[in-house]
Amino acid sequence: MDGDLNNRDQGSETVPVAEAQPLRIECQHFLDCLATGQRPRSDGWNGVAVVEILEKATEALHPG
């Protein structure tokens, strides 16, 4: 779209799609972490950081 909200056809593009199933990959990662004691990519501390960022963004959008 341009500044006047008019669509402009800029051709097409083929986007590759992975055959893997994201939830299956995440579940397997979780099971691997249980088996090896490895720290998960997205653990509770990662969740805390995400919530803090969302709270700060909300405060910035709605001051006071």
C-alpha cells in the first residue's frame, strides 16, 4: 500500500514452508531438557521478562 492506502501489485513471492510441526518441536525440546537437565530456550525467567516488557508497553500507551 502507498500513503493513500491504495494497493500496488509488486509481483509475487514463493515463501518456503517448513514441514516440521512447531508444537512437536517445542514438546521434543521440553522432553530433551527434562532428560538432560538443560535449561529450556523459553523458561520461566523468559516469561517474566516478556511480562515486564508488556507491562512497560501498556504503561507507555496509557500513562497515569
